[in-house]
Amino acid sequence: MAGRSGAAVDLEVGDRTVRISNPDRVYFPARGETKLDLARYYLSVGDGIVRALRERPCMLHRFPTGVTGEKVHQKRLPRGAPEWVRTVRVHFPRYGRYADELCVTHPADVIWAVQMSTVEFHPWNSRAADTESPDEWRIDLDPMPEASYADVCRVAGVAHEVLDELGAVGWPKTSGGKGLHIYVRIEPRRGFSDVRRAAHAFAREVERRAPDLVDLTWWRKNRDPKSIFVDYNQNARDHTIRSAYSVRGVPEAVVSTPIRWDEVDDADPRDFTIATVPARFAELGDLHAGIDDSVFVLDELLEWADRDAREGADAPPEDVQNLD
């Protein structure tokens, strides 16, 4: 799959033009979709992917020769960006380094990243205005190897119940695997440690209500292989997960796709691909379009965390940051 693949194609993206080189290079061998197919997919969900990434530092997962080849985790913006592509500088104090990461504000930014061989977009849960104050709480339902999607759905139902009791609005999406993500918009007035502590208190409550399904053991090797891990650590600083509408770098080109709560039980995450999601998006629009309208305050969850500490519950282990 290496080498040149067809003449370059110019794509009009709003008021900008992005040139796609090697447009016929096969990126996803299961159905033969190409780099150009990937770019056109992201164009078809432009409003959704921009909403998911807007003004967030964004790590790029690049596959220069397609998803069966080398994978590059890239924090810093690739060289050669047009002058209209914005960046946001983030600091990694553990290593004394900085990185200027992609900061999407326009659909053309996404298509340019595809031109640079990006398949997956992994944004922070904070924005450029204050990268140290998250505005998004992420609930990651991560199934262990012997757990089923049906098990994930049962835990999602419990999580939904707890969110309703808190008065928080959760926005579910498939993970791109057999897990689920639920996003909650929050006030950007607390740091990562508080958001992570609140997320851990929430995970403990879900575990209390579904002890036969949820295992919060920190080390993966020690968890029940049939359990679901409610991964509160996805709210730690510099931890990122695939955004809504991001493609996953696998041969089937599955997509991390917003779904309605009433779809959760019957959905098959494998059905959401770059071949099927454009028609769904054209019919339903962005199911996360209202996410900014329902902002939750973490105070009650932090009170739960304090209560758990008073009762002798173990605090969440110290975060291990992603390497820079």
C-alpha cells in the first residue's frame, strides 16, 4: 500500500480548499475504502466532528500507509500546516516540555489533518481558553475481554439512572469497539484532579448498584475478565479518547458514533462505519448538538467523594500520564 496512489484531488471545504494527495491509497482493506473516502466521510459529518473537537487540544493518530501499517501518535501539529490551521500550546510539567496541538475551529482543519494521514482524533476534555479547566466529564464503560456488549448496556442503564438522579444529562456514543462513552458537559471551573475525583465517586456508585458487573480494580490484569471497568481515569490531565464521529484505525473503518438512549440496547457498534454513518447523519443530524445546553455542576459528586473518604474508601490511585 506504500507509494503514490493517483493524482491529487482538491476538496472545497467551506471557504477553503484542501488538496488530498494519494487519494486512491487504500486505508481500510475490509471494504477497500481510500484516503479520499476518509476525507469525504469527515466532510459528510462536518458539523458533528467540529462540534466534538472545537477549540480542544487534539492528539492525532496517523497511519501514513493505511491502518494496517505504522501508527503514529502525534501531539504536535505536523509540519506544513496552512496559516489558517490554529494550534493551542499545552505544557507537560512532568517532562518540562510543551506541545502545540491541533485546535479545530473549521471543517477544513479536519480535512487537512486527514491529508496528513490522520484517521483518529483524540481531543482533551478542556478547551484552548483554559486548558487546565475541563468542561467535559467523560464516562468510559470499558468491557474486559469476556464481557459482552449486552453487559455494557446493562451498566449503561445503571449509569443513566444515576445521572438522572443527579440531574445531569448524559450523551452516549459508541466507543469504536464494544464499549460505550457517555459525555456530560460541566462548568469549566475545576481542575483535572477534581473532575477525576468526581468521576471516581460516580463510578463507585455505579459499582454499588451493579456489583456483579462492575469492577473498579485499578490494575487491568487483576479485574474480573467478565466485568466492566467504569474508567474514571479518562478524566485525568492529558488523557484522551476517540471523539464523537472519529473513525477508528481498524480495517472495518468503524466510527465512534452518537446514539440515542433508546438505541443503546439494540445497537451493534460494528454497524457504524464510514460507509453507513453519513446517511445516518444526513437523516438524524448530530445527536450531540444540544450538549452545550445542559451544563452540570460537580459539587454533589465531590460531596460523594468526601463521604467515601470519611467512610474509609480507597482514594483513586495516582494518575499515570500519557507519555509526551
